[in-house]
Amino acid sequence: MNHRLVVTGIGLVSPLGHGPDVFMENLSSGKTGIGPIERFSTDKYKAKTAGELISFDISDFTATLKHKRLPRISQYALASALLAVSDAKLKINNVNASKIGLFFGTWHGAIECTEAIHAALLEKGFRNVEPSIFQESSFNAPISHISINLKITGPSIALPLGVASGSYAIRMAMDYLQTGLIDVAVVGAADEHTEIVHDAFESLRVLSQGKSGEEVSRPFDKNRNGLVLSEGGAFFVIEKLQGAKYRDAKIYGELAGVSIASDAYMATNNNPNGRGIYLTINQLLNQTGISKSSIDCILAAASSTQNLDLLEARGIIQALSGYAADIPVTSIKGALGESGGASSIFNVITALMMLRTNQIPPICNYYTPDPEFSLNIVSGRLKEKRLNNILVNDCFFGGTYASILVQREGVS
Amino acid sequence: MTSRRVIISGMGVLTPTANNTPDFTDALREGRSGIQRLQSFDVGDSPYPNGGELKAFDPGETLTRLEMKRLDRASLMVLVATQEALKMSQLDIDMVDLNRVGICLGTTLGGMVSAGQYYRVLKNKHKHYSSKLLDYPLHSAGSHVSVKYGITGPNIAISTACSSGNVAIGYGSEFIRSGASDIMIVGGFDPMSEFTWSGFGSLRNVSPDVCRPFDKNRKGLLLGEGAGILILENLDHCQQRGGHVLAEFLGYGMSSDAYHMTAPDIAGRGSAQAMIQAIHVGGLQPTDIDYVSAHGTGTHYNDLIETRAIKKALGDHAFNIPVSSIKSMIGHTLGACGAIEAIASILSINHGFIPPTINYETPDPQCDLDYVPNKARQCNINNVLSNNLGFGGNNCSIVISKFKE
């Protein structure tokens, strides 16, 4: 069974603004979502910036008072899922609720709750662990809230696969839409930024160090020196094309395929030869039947680390050979930082919005080409190009990869 | 177009009553309890001092020192159980297309034990014991399997609380049905941890002594730890290589309660929906089910609701068949329970017995099915329905059958 699957609703909350229109406008006009950290003091850290959602207020998205007490990750997930379902004008009722699935990616889950439990155990003992905090600490708690709120009774599944979580959630949603287990999928991801994660990542030497947002997250740049972390939530609604047409739903674009693979190199590292991305791009081309020359743009996973950006570049070049030098490549993580599970979803949303504007946003903070690889990096200004097929990549530490093909509806 | 059949060709298990599948068979048949006072951490004067931990677990017996370096307990369990499963399957991993092998595992904690150690050192000594974080991510155990065997297909981690194991088995089977993979290493794992022990204790649904599923005086669950790994394989692929078939995976069903974060839906609608779907997708009628391996955690609500849901799903047939909970013997192994219970179901089918619900003393008029009290029962069974219920979250039931050509 090969149903055509399309996106009919989008919702997001991010350091670049809330909602896809504001997000896209800010991204396209070169704004950055990264700034000096406000949530905690950075005196003892070398890395002082992040993409935080300081101006986020859950009551802008839901009137339910108890939602104000939820962990931030659940608030971000709930807000963006509600926006997406509303944008899709999806009416959920007794008839369709069991055929709607929820698929969720996250890197750290409810890390503040997890930390609170460890703190209670260490400082005061087991009797001081709070039951509500324990319940909120589970990786699927954010989607429990969404399923309860929207009364979705189909499957609700969380995939904790780090930065690649969103892509794997999309793949799972698409698999179940194809088998007919569900008719509609609400897919998304969320992560919250906290001091303990910032501290841990600095100790692992993966964070960029610098003072101002403009200087630090520079995907593919020769002088890139680490990640800038950020947070947020993003969801979209996927359904079969015929269902979308029947509902007269707005169609943002088509998800033509998601390929996933591992590089089996080291559990704590990635194969520098780019084999992981090479595998996913190759499989995706086979899966979708599109030719290398049809790819109009690549939205890279590149997040400003020396090794991952390099291996992705190598993988792209190996997989696309002669075409790799010409296909424009960009990354949103210069402006957005590394938002964890939500990054894949932000990337796919960006690709869908680009189908409307036919403009490729440049990589923020990209100044100096890296002599190790030759890609057609979009920098400085927006690039105008008719876009039909956009390749979106994902890669995560420990050898986990994905590639997604976002396509203009009606072209294939 | 013939539909691809998914079979199980190997199993590996670590539970509080056995460190391998043959011993687990004996333990289930004997009704052996793996529950005792917890040793992995200090339970002090807690009203909930008991649980199920692995006994004499020595990963060094099967893994090299290099392999074990810097690995969390969770990853060690997964590697050991995977090794048993692959050995049983007689698969020559060097002879298969490793792009067409994948991994799909369920867990709630991942390397949380190591993360807890990191946290302690951070707060007590103000030092970053960063290597403890490297094996914390929930997909990390799967990554180790991928690296050890050179597997380049998908490595997927699922975390849906108590239903993680069944969901991982179910989603893993989709890769074989769709033709994307020939072999999927699936299952679930979770270590014993102070984190979950204190968390469940705070919810006050933990038993002070033993776990008595469906008993009138049941007082709650007991935590357990373990890992269950199954080798799912495309039937044709297995037969072509001369492998043997242990059982067939017929199908699964899933649902969300969508009711309330803390109060369960006492009508059991979501749970029943998952069971009904599993039976239907498996191509069976409710009357084809010979045995239900219950989620049976021993809490007041689970056992009540599950009983109602089983009746909803099977109708009067629910009264004709045995329903038992092995959690009475090994406790609630969280992310592992679906996989361990699937393995127990296969052992039941192949050895012709139903594992008992132990500690059963007083019938509850609201739970009036045949729970196979205390003693295993000889029985020829063909089709098993195995349930994972997840309050506030995802329910998943699977159907496993005796293999028929």
C-alpha cells in the first residue's frame, strides 16, 4: 500500500517565535533565536548562550489552569500540538478518535522532573519524592496530556532518540498511516533547556563558547566550535492525501519518504566517513524513486560541531556525487541552535514553508568555507529557487541517522 | 500478494528468577519467586523494601572486559540477552545482509542508574563524571547491539511506560511485514533503580510484602528488573537458511486511554480496544485465544480494570480460559515486561504449561476469572494474548501462536 501522505496543519513554539509564519519570517530575515542565557547564571560556564523560550506562556494556548503547573516540555508539546490540530481544522470525535495516532520525539524528556527526583533522593531521601513529579518524568507524559486533552484514543508513542527523535517519530507515523492502523497522525517533538544539561554538555566539551548569539552557532563554517542548545516544541498533522482532499484541508506539502539507518561504528561516536548519511540518502532515493538531479535543496542536520557537520558533508557528497556541488545546502541551526528532538520537526516545517516562498534561508553566522568539503552553502542572503523536492537530514551522536524527502504536493 | 509472516527464531532473557531461557522455563513451571528485600540500594525503613532483582548476574561470563567497559547495567543486560537470543536462533550474523537487520527496544529508564551516579558525584564532589552520561540515552543499549554485530538497519528506542516492550515488538514486526527488514532484534529492558522504586513508592501503589495479582487482599505492585530479547524474522528467510521457528507473532493492538493522568478509566475501554484489535489483526476470533498473559501488576485498579477489559474483549469465553500474571513471581519489570511475558508465553506454548499466579489466597468477587492460582498447569495451548496496560498512556496487547506451516 503506498498512500500519498501530506501535512495539513503545523504548530510550533520556538526561540524564533511561535507559529510557522512568524518562525519563517524571522528565519528568512536573518534573525537569531539565540541570546545570552536568562534562566540561570552563566558565571561558572564558558558557554553563555542558548535559544530559550523566555516569553512563552501556556495560557496563550490553553485555558486549562492546571496546565500552568506542567513541566515546560509538556507545555511546549501541548501548545504546539494544539496549534497544529487547530491549524489543520481537525475535528476529533468518537468516530475518528481511535484512528488518530500521536507520535512524539524527545532528547532529554522531562529533565527538570528527573533532576528533581535525583535531588530529592540525594538530599532528603526516598520519602521526599513527589508523586506528581514522578508521573511527569516519564518520556510519554507530554503525549498523555495531549491525548487526554484532545481525546485521542489511537496509539500514543514516544521515541527517545536524541536529536533524531523527530525524524523517527515521523517515520513511525508514516508507517502506521500506510498500514491503515490510523488515518491521521499528530507528530511532533519537544525539549526543555536546563542548567544541568548545559553544564553536562560543557563538561563533555560539545558546546560552543563565545559571548554573543551571532558568533557561536555556525553550521559548516570552518571555525565552528560546538553546539548552542535551545528548546521548543513543534508538531504537525499528517494524513492521507485523499482524506485531506475529502476534508478540503489546507495542504502544506507531501512527505514522500523517511529513511533511517545506523552506522554501527561506536555507541559513543559517529563514523567520520559519513556512511550513516550516505546510507539514509541512498535508501531515500531508492524508496521514493526520485533522481539525484531532482533534489532542489538540502536542509542539513549540521549543528556547528566539527565532527558531525563534516561527516554529514561527506555523506551528502558520496550519496549525491556529481550533483552535490550544485544543490544548495542550508541549516536552520545557525539561527535556532540545537533544539534536540524538536529540531527534526522544525526542519521539516521549514522545508514545507519553503515550498510556499520558493526561497532558501541562508545559514546564519556562516562566513568561512571549510576546505575539507565542497558544498553549495547558502549564506548571506535568501536564495530564490523554484523548490519541489527538499531533502532533510538528521544525525545523532552514537550513529543514528535519518533522511526525509519533503515534496511539493502534485509534483511526483 | 502473500502477506509476510513474522516468526520468532530466538529468545534471550534475564529475570529475577533466571538468567537464561531454559532456567526461566523451569522457574515458571515451579512457580518460583524472585522477590526479596532489595539489595541494589539502601531501602532503610521503607514500607516497600521488596522487589525482584537479577541473581548472580555476571555479564563477564558472556561479554569481554572491553565490551563491558563504561557500560550501564541496562546495556549489559541487553547485550547478554541478545547474545543468548542470537545463539538460539542459530543465525550466522556474518552471512546476512546487515542493512536488513534492525533493532527496536522498549525501556523507561535507559542508563538511569549511571545518570544517578553522575548526579551524586556532581552534587557531592562538584565533579563531572561525564563518562557516566555516555550510556544514559535510552537508545544507547540498542547502539551497543548495533555496533557489536555491525547492524546498519534502524536502531529504535520506544518509551511508553509499561507498554514499551509490547510496542517495541509490534513496531519491530512492521519492518518485516513491509519487507524493509528480514530480521528485527526486539524486546525491552529496565534495570532496578532507586529512581523508579521511590517514584512508585510515592504513588503508594507498591506492596509491602508480596505481589498478589487478582487476590482480594492485593496491596500493589513490586518492581522487578530484567531484559527480554526476541529475534523476529521473516518466515521465508528463516526457512531458507534452515533456521527453526519457535512461535509465530500474529499481531498486536494499541490504544490510548485518553482519560486522566492519575485516575484510570474503570470501564477499561482503552485496554479492551487494544486486546480486540490485537485479536482481529492477528486474524483470530476471541474464542481462539487459549490463554491470557495478563499485565496483572497486583494493584487494586489494574487487576480490576484488566479483568473487565478481558471480559469486554473475549465475552463469555473469558470464563473458559486461564489468565495468569507472571509479575506475581518476578515483579513489574516496566520496559522489559512485554518482552519477558512474550517469552514466557512462547515457553508456555512450546512446553505445554500455563505459569501460575502465585501468592493467590483469597478470591476477589470482582475478579472472577481463572487466574491459575499458585501451581502451574499442564495445558496444550495454541494462541496467547499478552497484555500491557498503561494508565494515562498507551495500552498494547500482542498475540503469539504455536507455529503451523
